[in-house]
Amino acid sequence: MSRRLLPLLTTRRAAVTCEYRCGDACFHEAPNTSANPYFGDIVGEVISRRGALRAGAVVALSGGALAATNGLATPGAAARPSAHPPKPAPGTDFTRVTPNLLDEVVVPEGYEQAVVIRWGDPVLPGAPEFDFDDQTATAQERQFGFNCDFAAILPLDPLGLTGLLVTNHEYTSEKYMFRGYDPDNPTEEQVRIAWAAHGLSVVMIARPMHSGRYTPRMSWFNRRITLTTPFRMTGPAAGSDLLKTPADPTGTHVLGTMNNCAGGVTPWGTILSGEENFNQYYANADAVTDPVRRARLARYGVRGGATTRKWERFDPRWDVARHPNEANRFGWVVEIDPHDPHSTPVKHTALGRFKHECANVRVTPDGRVVAYSGDDERFEYIYKFVSDRRMKRGHGRAARRHNMTLLDSGTLYVARLTGDSPAAEIDGSGRLPSDGEFDGTGEWIPLVSGDTSFVDGMTAEEVYVFTREAADKVGATKMDRPEDIEPHPRTGRVYCALTNNTQRGPGGRAMADEANPRHENRHGQVLEFEEERGDALALRFTWRLLLVCGDPASPDTYFAGFPKDQVSPISSPDNVAFDRHGNLWISTDSGEVLGINDGLYVVPLEGRSRGHLKLFLTVPRGAEACGPVIGDKVVTVCVQHPGELDGASADDPASHWPDGGDTPPRPSVVAVWKPGRWGLADIGS
């Protein structure tokens, strides 16, 4: 096969997605203006995707062979010829999907798929059937929310035939939600619909004995959590003056959660959800006169003037000039108990405040818990929290209530990474250094524990509420958008998706370093690290890049040393998950940078197949693949913002997925499975 680069049809995601999801973060200077040193060995255009997609081109896989490796123990092993590819690793024995630009979910040959639930489908009793042209806030409060992102399935029976589907609803794209939408003059009802379309859904689902075709059920468990749902603030910053508002003079209660991105399932059966791009919802920061307060708003990207959605016209809490502390009440890790629909969700202040992509928990041998989290913005940081208290075993209500306090007392750390290659070998090109991989060591720097701050010039409350500022001061390593972070359920190694960062390099906030080895990094990388002695409580770790993403034919890509003529192209890794075989699954955000639809990939982490990345499914045009739940027989994925392309709108849709015809696109959860007779060992997968 001849080597050729994939055609680059665009250089970034659709502008409208940037506008509604993150407030055009990529069009503004990164909020991190700190001059902290960059640890590691450091050396000192938009084409409309809509037109390209409508051309219907199918992108062919490209080739190019590099070295293979026997696995993590010998990452720098000599090259092995690719003429005799290894047998597929367990869990990856499918024919990889060809990258494409189709307006459908594409799955491997021999697999089936079905939509589980769509935006607007009934969740609570009394919810009407969805009517795109007759939406109301009252209806949306009882219906499945918009733009599903993280998802989890909590089994309700030993065979896994029933379960609770818990889903984030990250953001609203009003331009695609309402015909005739006027962004300069939204109606109050449209705004209230958007408030109700944010948050989370808890829905009971069920499937037949030998099929992955999940269907929603009305149940006592079903719940909608929205921007008007009461939450409790817990942990050491709860009650702080920095969290008090006229509506909540105690600083302990807040209405709602928003921009919930990734999340995690705790060992005690609750859900953690990260509040991410909260900054874009707040108006008029330019009218704040206090210089310290204004600088702290800017550090989180809260800017002046009106917001995209104009919510400040209908509720003054979205106006930081009038209520400057309201923004401090978002940007936390949220915990909900799906098993108790009457419980009050909490926001854990001990885990710090930033643009949380997620929080994922690992239990130590002595029963304490460690939570990993990334701050999803260019040049931001990776964090770890270690609890003081120990987990109680068991699944009863008393144990769950105790365990829901574990994230309220402990120590918060931030990561500093150092490369082990000569500075001259890390030049921003992505070329591998002489030792054959990007790797090095790292350390966890303490920020705060209880009422004790380890950051000069900042109180403990300030560290919790302005965590980015604290991390700046201690010299944390600026990363290329840390997104989902997950510890491996068996090995304890931790995997972090670093999505991209086109501003790294000359003129940006940082030059390349070994953990972030490319200037103008459009495609991202996947970081693998292991705590010292395998102990999650350790303060030192070793790390390496598992993947340096992009077109396999490009010299600046790397797939753990696996021959590149046998791997799928990938851009912008976002969410990560594991199957029961120990393989890593990766969903992507911004595949359009390579001119292909986003998708869900799998890569083995051990043995001769380590690095053998394969594309399992692709999502429709304009969509992002989110929140994979990986079973041995059934995989679910959230299809977020289908048809969200420049030039499209509710009046002129670019997609008609999932219902076809002339219907509007609807974010949905999709299940994929391979039909056949399943043994008892497979039914719960």
C-alpha cells in the first residue's frame, strides 16, 4: 500500500460548536498567562466542513510502517516487520470500520445497532412525546436532555438485563433546537427550555436476554437534574464568603449544574460528573471594578459583554457584575446517587474548582480513595485528590452515605512532568527522541489539605475556589487540554486523553516539551502513567505517551511502536474507557481535523498488539462520539451534536440522524452489539 496523507478538509471543528460548547475558547488567548517554567526538556484558515461533508467523500486508510513493541515492559523494543500482523487481541476481533463522512452511525460488519434514547424522549411520568415545533420548559424538565456526553449503566439485576442509564447533558445549541431562532433576542421560554435541557438524566433501561437492544422504561428511579435542581456544597470551602450570594447567604446551596462533560462511576455506585466550560454562561465581567476579582474571573475565561445565550436578561445570577460570586459556584465535581431519586446532589469543593472534564476513582489497599481529574483547556493541568477517610464496603444505603463523604476531606495535588530526553531532541516536530519514545518522570505537588494551604500567598479557601491560580504558583506542567482520565481496573496505570492544542509553540503560552511534543498540536495524544511502586498514594510516577495521534502516514504520529500501516487514523482523543480484557477504548472529538467523522476506537495495552489502534464505529456528520460504556457484548456511545456544522441550523439542517427523512437531528444514545446466542457469561456484559 502506498503511503499518503489523509486529505485535510478543515483545520478545526465547526465554529458553531466552539461557540455553544466552550464559548469560543479556541478563538481567545488561553486564560493561563502564568510564567511558570515548563518541566520537561524544552526548546526555546477555516474551510467549511459542511460543504466537504455534503460532497460525500469517503477517506481511505493510509499506510506507513514504523516499529512495533512487545508491550509496556519493553517500550523501546526493536522494530518488527509488519508483513505478519499479530492475531487480534481479545476484545478486538472485528473488521475495523473505514473512516467516512456518512450521516449515520457506522459499525463493523456483522454488528447491529439501535437508538436507546433521544433528546426529548419521555423520562418522567406525564412527559409528552417530543414535538420539535412545540417545545416547552415544562415538557423538557420531564424529557431526556440535550447533547448527551458522559454515560454510565448501573446494573439492577445479576444478568444486567435491566439497569440505570445515567447521562450528562453538556450544553445546548439553541440554533439547532428552535426554528427561526434569533440569537440576539431569545425568548424567555427558549431560555427556560435550555435550562431544563442541561444537567443529567437517570433512566431505567431494559433489554432482551440475547440482544443489546435497550429500551427506556418508566421507573421510580427515573430523574431529571437541571439548572434549577437544588445542590449542596460540601467539603472545606462550603460556607466560604467566596461562595455566598444574595440568593444563598450561607454559601452552601446552589441551583443546578451545567456544562457537565465526562464523569465516572464510583466503587460505591454513585456518579461523578465534571462541570466544565461554565465560564461562557456569565456576562459583563468587564464591568467588575475590583482588580483582584476581575483577574480571577479572567483566569477562568469569564469575559466581558453579553453571553451567547443571553441568559443574563432573564436571571441576574448570570451577570457577574451584579453577582460576582455566582460563577464561583460552578466548576466543581458533582456527585449524584442514582439509586435515590429524592437525594440532594452535592458539589465537592475539596477536589478544587476548574474546568473539570471528569473525576475517576481508584481505591487504595488501605481503603482510601484517589480521584484523578483533568482541566480541559489549553495549557491547563492534571490533578489528583487523596482522601483522608476510608471506604466502607457494601452496597447498602448507610455505606453509600458514608462513602459519599470521602471526597470532602483529603489532599489535592497537581502534576509536574519531566522528560528524560536531551532538549535538542524535543523540537516541536513530534519526531521521536533517540530512546524511541516520549517518556519521563513526574511528581505530585500538594496544593491544599483541609484548612492548610501549601501555596504561598493563598488561603485554603482561595486554593479550593481558585485552583488554577494555585497550580500556576507551584509550577505545574502546562498540558495540551487534559480531558478524561481513567485508572486501569487491573494494572492501576492511569490513562489521560490530551485532546489538542494548536497554540503550543512559538508565540504561544509554552513551547513543546516531552509530554506535549508537537507545536500547533491539532491531533492530541494519550498519556500513560504509573504511580511509584504501583501505589496510588505515591507522590512520584513514571509516564510515557501511548499514542501521538493523527494520520498514521504522518511522521509526527506514534502508536506505541506498532506498525503504522495497520492502525486507524485518529484525531483529538476525548473519553477513555476499558473492557474486561484490559483494552483501552477512546472516543474522539474533532475528527474533522482529519476530514473524517468522529468515532470510537480500541487499542490493546499489552503484548504484541499493544498500540494496534482500530476504529470500531463512527458517528454521523457533525457529531462527536462521547461517553462510551464498554461491555463484552454490548457497547453504548453518546452521539452528541449531530449535524452541528457551519451554515446549518434548525431551519436548514445538515443531518437527519437518527430518524431520517426530513426530521431534525437529535443527540442520542446508541447501543451496538453482535447478534447470536449468548452464553450466561455474556448476558451481563
